[in-house]
Amino acid sequence: MSRKPRTPPLTGRQRSILWLLALACIPATYANTLFTQTVAYAAQDFGVSEQGQGIGAAIIRWGVIIALTLAALADRIGRRKLIVWCAFGAPIIT
């Protein structure tokens, strides 16, 4: 009977990164939950159909794809430059 080698314990830096990633998920989860809980009420107030709600949800969900693309781009052009672009670009786009 062979034993699998144990995974080495995480280093302090790895633990810090894991915590930062977990903390970064909190606002995204909050925004997603907030949207799903309020979209029906807001749609009723503004007279938006279920199709319109679906389109709105799809647009919001595309944010995940955009974020992953930007993360890959950050490795190429530099994180600081991308953060500055996003900080100024996001308010303009929205």
C-alpha cells in the first residue's frame, strides 16, 4: 500500500494571499446577492420585463469575464498601471 506524499504547509506569504483572495470575494458576493434580492422589486417599480431583468443579470455576470481578462492583462502591462486605468475608466464606463 503506497502512501501519497503530504502537501507541505503553506508559507506565511501563501496564507496572506489566500486571506486576501477570500476577502476580495466578499464585495463581489455581496453585490451579486444584493442584485438578485432586489432586481424583481426594482423591475416592478421601473416597469422592466423579465426579459429586461435577464439582460441586466447577464450584463452583471459578464463582469466576471471582464475581471478575469483584466487580471491576465495586469500580468502583461503591470498591476499598478491597470489599477490606475480601472480607477479612472470604471466611473466613465458606468
